[in-house]
Amino acid sequence: MASKLRWGIPIALLAVAAVFLWPAPTQPFPTIYARVDPAVVANLQTYRNTHPERVVTVAALTWTYRVVGAGPEAVVFLHGMTGADDIWWQQIEALQDDFKVVAVTYPEAQSLGEMERGLLAVLDQEGIERFSVVGSSLGGYFTQYLIARHPERITRAVLANTFPPNDLIAEKNRAIGTALPFLPEWLVLSTLRDSFANGVYPTSGNDALTLAFLNEIAYGRVSKAQVLGRYRCVVEPFEAPVTAIPLLIIESDNDPLVEAALREQLKATYPEAEVHTFADAGHFPYLNHADAYTAVLRAFLQNP
């Protein structure tokens, strides 16, 4: 018995280590985007090549971002939990003649305060004092935090496919939130891809670009540490701002990630905001309804 125990413990430890150290799978870009319109894929690749990412480091966190355009007004794009700075490329290209556009990718920030410090460092590096904000999902939540903290710097804001400060998300995700720090990275990213295929993709109208971009994120462009940090930011409480800043709420009537109760709470929190509702567009209408989404943004951002 002692001999079996002596051998059993290291074998069990090796098995546990194998589970956690098993590398997260990757897929090449052409495979991920095989079903997407080749013209759209080429446009995305050209955008990435033409506008290389810039870097700023704040408190050991490295922020990457892109700056496009040289207009007189600045617009900052803030993505959601499973995004990156170039998820907005179609809107950014359309707006670049009229605005200076900054789009960031969040590092492994573990709080809204760390997110705030990093973003402000990006803006300081680019010499931007006042700006408009377009934030989706987590980005829209972060936008409200910024309005509460720096109302004097923000000229107008878009709260897209997002939610106000609430208890509902933390309550409904308490179990996964507790388990997330202890799960292996490959399992976290695999779970994300399953949610894309089974929830996000169908509600996008089975849009190939939406699924491909999100799968690219989960096949190596995001780490477990980033996912964990973004989740912690989503459930971090703060007081919703009372503001006179012009606001536009963009929502989808079939959003699989922001339930109807949260959409109604958002509109009740900001009753003076304009509201635009996309029909059957899912959680990422800026990908699968790009032109219509850009038109809504332009009308709001350029309205005197």
C-alpha cells in the first residue's frame, strides 16, 4: 500500500500538471477566415499592415493600440471582453477622414482603475485631452466609469450592446467567476469558442466574419489572464454617473450576451440618451452590420 501511495502521488501530480500545461490550440489565419468574403479578409489584412500597433507600458502592463486619421476631434474605441483594437476596423476606416481615431487592446488589467490608468497613458502619449468614446459591452461599461471619473474630458459617448452598473451579471456568473482562476487556459478559450458557435454566431444571422474574428481572438490573440481581468472589470461595481454629456445607446433586440432586463436598466439609467435598436443583429452589429452601424455612429458623432 505504501509503495502504491508513493508512486500514486507523483503520477497524480503529473496528470494535473499535464492538464494545466496542455497548450491552447491555435489555427492559421487562412483556416479561420476560410468562409469569409475574400475582399473583406484582404481589407482587414491591409488595415493591419497599414496601421501598425503602438505600445505604452503602465505599471508593468503593456497596452497596444492603433491611431488612424488626423481629424480635429478624437474618438476612442473601446472593445468588449473578446475583442481587440482592430475589431472596429471597418468603422475606423470610414471615419478616418473626419476624426483622429484611437483604438486600444486591453492587457491583463485586473480592475477598472488599472484600465483607466492605461487608457489615460495612451491618450497622454498621443497628446489627446478631450475625446468622444465608442464603447461596446465591457467597453461600454468602462465608458460609463470614465464618464463618472473624467466628465470634463469626454465630449460625447456611445454605450453599445452594454449594461449599467448592476448585480445581475455577478449573481448569474458567480460559479464560473469563482472557478475561472483555477481553470487551464485551453479550457477557458475552448469554452469561449463554444459560446461563439452556439450563441453569438446564430444571433448574428450566421455571419461568417463575426465567427471568424472571434475565433481568431480565442485561438491565440487573448490569454486566460486577459479574460480573467476583463471578467473582473465587468462585475466591478461603481456608481453610475449623472451626466449632461450627449449619449447614444446602441442595442440589439436579440443580444445573447446582454439580456433584455439589462438593456432596459441601461435606458432607465440614462433616460436622456438617444437609442438606436438593431433588429436581429446579435452582440456584434459593428461586424455583421458594418455599414449601417457606421452610419449611426457618424450621425451621432458629427451632430453639432
